[in-house]
Amino acid sequence: MIGQVKKGYVRPLDIKHGRVDMSHGGGGRAMVQLITDLFANHLGNEYLAQGNDGTCLPPCTGRMVVSTDSHVVSPLFFPGGDIGCLSVHGTVNDVAVMGATPLYLTAGFILEEGFPLESLARIVESMARAAKAAGVKLVAGDTKVVEQGKGDGVFITTTGVGFLPEGVHLSGDLARPGDAVLLSGTLGDHGVAILSKRENLSFDAPILSDTAALNGLTAAMLASGAAIRVMRDPTRGGLAATLNEIAHQSGVGIHLDEAAIPIKPEVDAACELLGLDPLNIANEGKLVAICAAEDADRLLAAMRAHPQGQAAALIGKVVEDPNCFVQMKTRFGGRRMVDWLSGEQLPRIC
Amino acid sequence: MIGQVKKGYVRPLDIKHGRVDMSHGGGGRAMVQLITDLFANHLGNEYLAQGNDGTCLPPCTGRMVVSTDSHVVSPLFFPGGDIGCLSVHGTVNDVAVMGATPLYLTAGFILEEGFPLESLARIVESMARAAKAAGVKLVAGDTKVVEQGKGDGVFITTTGVGFLPEGVHLSGDLARPGDAVLLSGTLGDHGVAILSKRENLSFDAPILSDTAALNGLTAAMLASGAAIRVMRDPTRGGLAATLNEIAHQSGVGIHLDEAAIPIKPEVDAACELLGLDPLNIANEGKLVAICAAEDADRLLAAMRAHPQGQAAALIGKVVEDPNCFVQMKTRFGGRRMVDWLSGEQLPRIC
């Protein structure tokens, strides 16, 4: 429960100097204090204020879309974002790429004993800003505390609920040979930002995570009227994993054109230095869309007209291939397989 | 994503001898393997099989109720249950005590590197059984892996979605002086079961957790037609915390009768031995209900007619009290305050 409990019988938290202790997860006054002073203060709204075990939402009609993601990113604060806004964006985007309008979020916090309350407050403020910007409301929450050494600062699991507009039906198994493959912007920014912070690397131009909510962009894309088959955000595993998934779900192959894939020069350089392939790196504010070939120009124009799709590009096409291979024409004119990795390239990227 | 990805290009897991490794959270083939062989195998259904970032649910109408809970119980396996079924029951119950019919669950897993796959399989099987018994479907999921020493085996965050029948409106702020306070069964079983396992205590009669889904019981209670104001399950913080919350939300006092509160003799004895107050101990299969006094007999009869309410009892009444105190007439005829604890009595109880 993250709800409103009457104030006046718990002392305010010392957010500046205090730390999370086991009592903050115990269901007693200390937990109420944490909830009231920190969570309700920043995230409070009419739904959280109900203060019951579950939250009643207004009457709804239509096809609901739900998605959930646990966030364990390390470090918790990284160039361009933090686990708070990331936990909002990640789940909002999973609902949005289904074509749905995200409305509600829930959040479960697992806090490690000893975590500074000031850092927790920064995270919660960041969540609140991200939720407001995305137009979603945090309607239910929960807080647990584990002993030092049994967690890692903060883990946040968010669940998103949205509704599908009439007539919208997107799915990973709807790609057909001939379809166009579009990407909304540059690849690799999030993964490189995380890694640079983790490894204490500094580049001439700072590389920021692209973490952002994509529901404005997806709404603009749907409004274009283009026959979109699939949208998906290439997070863990990067574009390579996302396209391999779609290829297998649809029973098709995909041909990419390396020269058409937008990558920032500084990200490209960092990947070279670090021995990473930008196609395997997680993104947190990009999406790939597959649409009917004849609608590609229209969809691309709609994407480029949106602030989050300015660097959108047509990067390839769907082909017939019983092996469901994803292949790429390289900048040097050759062709290579775009496989997905067996294991992890960058653990705890989101 | 816990979805269906085409089989045939990942080797099966060695569930008997294998362990979770970082690659299982990396978004690559190893993660797909874990999802396919373990999660989809036990939890699979038509919704998970969609295999997209979000899950599309059938058209719905009505007032939705959502609730979320992170589960960090230690130990993961305890007498009468485990974190798997607990993570289903906890969230199903939070939706059910709102008067709603729980339909869907999502689950976010945070796994610690090195955790035995065999234990994970037992947990997932237990979740699947619990979900089936409660009549809810797991419709979306996510898996993350953290390094050894940054987690504690398995944490599971579940989110529940349900719908309110026409005319049902329960809330913690609806208790009124004169109302009856009912409890569905014995107190303290879950907390004592956890503690006995944690401390390696053995009693003559084994004490089992009461972890169970309460949506059958709540449906029977609503069907009785009694004017129920509030239902709530006394988990963390126990009955004492739950009644203090309600008293403050409603601006009333509550008087309990200790002699009427059902407690198993072996749980009572264990509490005595361990210096615990059963009123502060978490329960995972009990609920407290507050209803109009004139409907108390009817509601009690409905509860007792249900397998999960056989030991139900009228344990007190709501009174006028500007201080919102919860007080109890003791077995010896005195009166004591039932305060809620400031910190935790038993950390990581759920």
C-alpha cells in the first residue's frame, strides 16, 4: 500500500540524513511515515489517496493492454536518467508499442536497508516527473525492505495498464514479406551511457541515455493512418534481439541496410572502443515499426514530425525466409547475419 | 516479457542441476530458454502466448481494481507455502477485499545469480497451482537477474487486476459507530510458521502458514447481501495495524473482545514462547470485515458456511472515538490499547 494515512501521529522523515531501515518495510508507523512523507508527497493523486488494499479506477470500456517490468539498472543514477524515470518509461513504452494509450501505473519498491532517503527521494521525484510528462497516473504501490547485502539500493517493478483504440491491432506475428522496417532514432545511447558511468569512462561529448516515454510518438504514428503491423521498443538485447523475435514470430526474414541505421558518431566511437555492437545494445526511448511498404513514406513523415522521431529512418525490409534470418548489408557492401546474443552483453542495463 | 518464442533453436534447460546465471536476464537466447522451458511451461496460457511487449486482454467494462505487492519473504519455502503461491494469494486478496473479482495477474521476477533452477521451477509450479485455484490468469511477466550478493534468491512482484460488481463499494473510510467487526479465522498462523522455519523451531503440532486466496470467501460474503463497509486482509502489521488504519481512515474507535478472537492453541503457545503478540503478526489467508450491526449474524453465517471462514467470529464493534483508538477487553476483564508497532516485529514476512 502506498496510500494516504492520516498525518499527525508520525514524525516527519529526516530525508536529508536518514537511511532506509528494516522498520520501513514492517507495516507499522515507520512504513506509514515513509509512505506519507516520501511517496504520497511526490506521487500522490486521487487514486493513491483512497488508501485501501486495492485501488478503484473509473469505469472503463475497451480492450485493455497490460505489461510489467522489473527494473534493476546499475548504477541507479546515470547520464540522462535514473531508475525512477526509467521504471516509468520502460513500462509506458511496452504498453504504447502495442498501440494502446497508457493510463495507469503501479509500482513495487524493494529497498535495501541503509539506502539514503535523499537518493530515494530523488528517484521518487524523477518517477513523478516522468509519469506526469507521459500522462499516466501511479495508482497503487508497495514498499518492501530487505537487509543490507540482500538487495542493491532500489529495485522497482512497474506494471502499466492502457486501452487500445478501436481498430488497432499490432502484434509481432503480423510482419509480412515486402513490409518496411522503420526505426525512430539513434541506436545505443542508453547502453553506452550506462556503461560509461559504470566504467567511469568520459568522452568528449557526454553520451546521455535516451530514456523517454514513447506514447506521444506512437499516438502520432497511429494517427497517420499507415498500416502498421508491429511496433516494439528495442530494449534488452537491442535491435538485433527485437528483430530476431519478430522474424521468428512472423515466420519471415529481415534485411537491414547498415548505412541507413542512425547512430550518433560519439556512440559509434564508444562502441568501437568498448568492443560493443550497437545492434545488441539496449535503448530506452526508441522503437522499431514494421508497416506496409506503400505506407512507409507516410509513416516516416509522421515520425519525423514528432520530437521523438526526428532521426527516424527506413532501415530495412521484411523478406521471405523459412530460416527467419535477420541479415544486414554492411557499409562495405557485404552481408552479415544479425544474430542475437546467447547471453548478456551488458547485465543490469534496465 | 514472459511469452512464447518459437522453440527449436535453444537447448533445453538443465532444471535439475542448473543455476540462474547473468545471461538469463540479458535479453538473449538464454533468457528465451528460461522463459520457454520454465515460465511458459508452467504458467503458459493464451495471453502469455501472444509474446508481445504488452498483453491484449478481452474487452472489459466496469470499475477496475488494481493492486500490487512485492514479495521478499524469507525463507522462500516455509511450512504451508512458498514465495510462489504467496505472491499469487497476496495480490489476489488485495483485489478481493475491495469486493472485486480478480481476473488477471502480472509477475516480475528478480532472480539472484546462482539460484538453483530446480527451486525456481518449484516456485513457478506453486504460482501456477495457486493461480489456477484462484481462477486468475498470469497475463504478463518479466525476468531480471542480479549478481550474487545483490539479491536474495527470488523476489516476485505481482500486480492484480479485477472488476467490481455493480453496486459494490467498500472502503476503509466507511466504518461507522455501531458497526460489527468480524474476523474470518485464526490469527497468527503465517507469521509463526515463517518464524518457526527461520529459527529452526519445531513444535509438537506443526504450524502451517494460512496462505490462501480469499476471493471465494469474499464472493460468498458479498452474495449474502449484508451491508459490508470494509474488508481488509491483516497482513504486515497484523490485525492491530489493519484496525488502526481503518479507525484512522474512518475517524472512529474500535473495541475488541480478546476472548472472541480465534487463535489456535499451538500458535498461542508459540507466541507466548517467542514473546510475540498475535495481533501484530501477519496473516496471509484471513480477512477482517466491518458491517452494519444488524447484518452481522447473516454475514457471519455466510462466512462460516465457506471453507475459509469456518472459524469466523464476531470480534468487536466500531465506536465513536475522536482519538481513533483501538482497544481490547482482555481475557481478564481489563482493557488495553491495541497499538500498532512503530517498526517491524518480523521483517520479510511476505
